[in-house]
Amino acid sequence: MATATALSTTGRDPHAERSKRLLAALCDGYRENFLVRLWNGETWQPHSGPTPFTLVLQHPGALRAMFWPFDTMGVGEAYIYNDYDIEGDIFAFTRFLRHLVQLRQSRTLAAKLRLLWALMKLPKQRHPRDPSKVGRPVQGDHSLANDRDAISFAYDLPSAFYALWLDKYMQYTCGYFESPEESLETAQERKVDWICRKLRLKPGDRFVDFGCGWGGLLIHAARHYGVRATGVTLAGEQARWCEHAIDQAGLRDRIQIVASDYRHFHSPGQFDAAASVGMAEHIGHANLPVFLGKIFECLRPGGVYLHHSINLQPHTPYPIWTAFARKYVFPNGELHSILPLLDAATRVGFEVRDLENFRESYVYTLQHWVRNLEAHHDEVVKLVGEVSYRVFRIYMAGATLGFRSGIYTLNQILFSKPDNGQSHLPLTRADWYRS
């Protein structure tokens, strides 16, 4: 229930005054400016000058809902359930969040206690939470049932929702940009083509894509490189979209979709090339050897595998903000550094042939996605509701901080399955760059 706000004898709202003092403490050392609009119409800003975003506090307990208890969920949950709103540039707001993380790490215990005391003086008030919007993260348990539930939660929203803010290839993974000014369509087309070039696909090759999404890579590889392609997916909604897209492309005789967990896919030695693009984040650290072993098994000797995934910078603590994404976007998602990935791949028999990091491209990709999402706000809300719109808006905007800082990397690794010590690959990468 909303808490009534009593006015002081001077006519001022005491909770508004407390909130402004608390904001001043939270902005200590923050050099950028923004506007705060309180529930009673008052405004406040830390500095003078332009205000790229407005933080709208919807009720007297909004700051307390954001920052107490001091967990990893409060800021995100308070936003998606409208204890506060963000008008304007959400990427500027995420820079303020980065400041708050740094403030939390640098403050003394005494300073943290003062902030806590200030928060506790605000009303214990927040808007209701909707449990239907929450996934079921199970720490470290990547059983068949848990992974199926997690994939369904993450990807079985209406495909029409994703089509509003993704590109024509429906790529929910990083594009490959030549410049920040480039369009999302161009960057994503370059990405799928770059994968095909790295795999050196040619007519008649048998190609399998694990976690094939909405089928964009499969269709590009079949149409432009003449391969016979197989897509493996657990997501029912994505599989249905794939089937329709394949028919629309007139490639039914060249592409098949297999609805299967990778652990149940059995086709030893049948493929010349394999890829997984953004799937490893769902595998879990413990299952990496199983997943990579399955791909190794599927390839013929001399076959190649392109692994595309988000990785943590080695020797970096797990970022605290990932808990929000694991609860509301990717339950049971699990990031790892490139070191255990390379270890697991080489243990099953793969040879590392090439490694590329283009994490900066993920910043530009996310910026495009968020702007597209915002541009289609009303249509998105009709399909999935306001809470889901806000989940995706803040999660994608916040993720840019990890890629900018280098905590997250985006790696493409080309592996080969040796054929009695022979790779059968060219001596250089020159063929990748030929038009």
C-alpha cells in the first residue's frame, strides 16, 4: 500500500527533503548531470547544465526500494516495477550506475552506515512484484529439465517481439562493426558471412549450427555458400520461426531443424563444419566438456568448429549485476572465462586455429537494440507487457558497461579436428578477406 506523506510544519515534504539529501550523498564525486523529478513535482539535479536523462521517483519510498537491501537486484527490480522511471538517455543512466558501483566499493564502513541510516528513514514502500516475470535459476544445475525450462523462459516469448528490435537475420548475438556509425543490418550480415568465411564453407558441405536461434546463419550459409545445413535448438518458438523462414527462403531441401538438447543429438562424423553462436552461455561450466565433446564427435576428421560466445575477462570476479539478468532474462545462464573454454576444447581433441575478440562491437549492437526497442515501445508492450519491455531495456543498456570496461569479451574461436595431425587448412587467413 502507498504510504501517506506527512508535510512538515514548514509545508515541505520531509521525505522529499531526505531523498534529495540522499541523492546528494550518492552523487558525491559524480561529474555528469541529470534531473530528478520527485513524486510531488519537485526537481533536483547534482550540477547545472544539460540533463541527458530524468530519474523519476514515483513515490516517497523509491530510493529505499532501489538501494535497500544492499543486494544485486534492487535497482533493476525497482525500475521494472515502476518504483522509478528513466526518461531520456538510458545509457547516461547506466553511467550513473557505474558510479554507484564504484562508490559502493570505495566507501568506508562508516560512510555506508550513514547511507543505510538515511535509506531507513524513507518509507518502506514499493510497487508489487510479479512472480510470473521471474525465471527459475538453479545455481550450477544444468540438468536436461532445468536447461529446457531455462531456454523456454529465455526464448519462447513471441518471435514478433524480437523482430521489432533485431535485424532481418534475427540475430540475438553480437554484430561485427567496421565503424560505430554502421547500421545494425550491415553489421549482422557481416557477422554471419564472417562465420561462413572462417569455416570456409563451400557447396555440398554439411554444416550444423548448435543453438541455431531463428535460423539466420543457416539460411545465409545455405543460400550463399551452398551447404546442407542442420539447426539444433531447444526453443520451441524459435524452431517454429525457423521452419517458416526456411520455407519463405525456398530452402526446404537444404536445411533441416532438429528440436533436441545437444546431449541427445547423435550424428557422429557426419559434418564438415559446425558453429555455436551465443549458446555456450547456457551450457554451464561443468558441461563445457560434454558440449564440446558432442561437437567434436559430430565432425569428420579435418572438420572445423566456430565458437562464438561472451566470456569473462580471465581472473575477474563475477560481476554483481549479472544476477538481475540471470533472474529475469537468462535463468541458469553462466559466463566463464576463455581459459576453461580453451582447456575443455583441447582436452576433447580440438586444435585452436584462430581467436578474435571484438567486444567493442557488442556495445554498438546493444545500443542499436535498445534504440529499436524504445522506438517500438507501444508495440512491444502490446506483445509482452510493460514489465518485459523494461527488463530488456535496462538489461541491454546495462550490459554495455561490461563490454566497455573489458569485464566482458566477445570471442570467436576457430577450432579444427585434426586428421592424423593434418588440419587441411590454408597457411594464412588471406582467403577470408577476398571479396
